[in-house]
Amino acid sequence: MLTNNTIIITGGSSGVGLELAKRLIEKNNTVLICGRSKEKLEEAKSLLPKVQTFPCDISSEKECIRLYEWVRNNHPDCNILINNAAIVYKTEFLNDNEAICKAQEEFQTNILAPIRLTKLFLPLLLQNPNGQLINITTGLVYAPRAVYPFYNATKAALHSFTQTLRIQLSHLPIKMIEILLPVVDTPWHKGNPPKMAISAEKAVEEVLRKLEKSNSPEVRIGGVKILYWLARIAPGFAIRKINSL
């Protein structure tokens, strides 16, 4: 249930994270968001006065600890963590002299940060009722898109981590949920989203509707449902199709 909770959303100052905060603040006790940009957090706060903000770069281990300590000390009733923050580089690996630096940035933010935050927050989530850990991934875990050589890998790793942790925690009172998004029109695309992109509003509307009605641990949004089955039936075709769009 996504009512009467205290929720922390990483990367909550724009895009899907901000839309989640906007919708979740309506029926929950407290919604907390963090992000790297103080300016974007201030803009989010002006749009959503009830939301509480915390500037934080989760690619840093020390910053993850600082975020957790702030939540633990000020919001000890926090029972839901949404690992939403992610960065992406569109690059050609062979010819990009910055490729390794970009890979390090993406892996620190997209997979190591959620793992760190999960390790930090789990005891807090477990001590509160209705504990939930929600990881945001992508349909590209089923069929990678070649222009995102590191992003695909980080999200596939988060997908696998979520599955295995769900098994390890199956005896404990916590829900492990993965939300697999399609292409969403957010600032992530720098004003040039693909034609197939859906709006953040539409994506979050479907996310919340499915979370309320389904007990499925994996929530596939929009075209991800088709991609999932296509990748199982004809994986080679699925990869060719996703890279031809």
C-alpha cells in the first residue's frame, strides 16, 4: 500500500522521481527527495512545498551515509526507499577517450549507490510497518541498446541484485519491488526524446495503478511488457528491434 508512509526517493528533483513525489505526497505522511543539484531541489520544493529535500550526490559513499543519517535522525518512521536516481552517457566505446571515466560514474551512481543505500536503509525499513524497497530499472535489461554501453549493464546488474535480494529477504516482512520503465520523456534526453517516449505523468500513473492492484514483484510499464516476452521468445530479434528504433 502506498498510503500513510514515509518515503525517500533518490533523484527526486526531476523526471520520474519528481512525478512520483508529486503523486505520493497526496496520500502519504512524508515524502523526502534527494538530488545533486540544489537549484533543482529548490525548484521542486517550490512546486511541492510539502516535500522535504536533501542535497546529496549518491555516487559518493560518504554522501550515502550522510543521507541515511539525516533520514534516520529526522524521519525514523521511514519505511519505503525508492532507488530512482541514475545517469547515462550515450557514447561509442572504442572512440571515446573518456569511456572509462564515464563508466565509473555510471556504475557508482546506478548500481553501487542503490546497493549502498539498500544496505544502510534495510534495518530502518524492517523496523517499520509496511517496509518496501522499490528499485527503478528499465526494459533494456531484456534487450540492451547499443548507444548506452554502460547504462544497460548497470540496470541489468540492479535487476539481478533485486531478484537475488528478494530471495534472501523472503522470510522477512519487507516487499522487494522492481519497476521496469520504457523510454520516458524526461530531462534525461536533453530535449530530444525518442518518438516512442511516454510522458513522466503517464509512466507514473501506470506505476501507481499497478502497485495498488498487483502483488507482482516486477512491474513492467508500457512497451516493456511486449519487450519482455519478445526477448524470451526471440532474443536476437528483440535486440535488433530495440536498436533499430
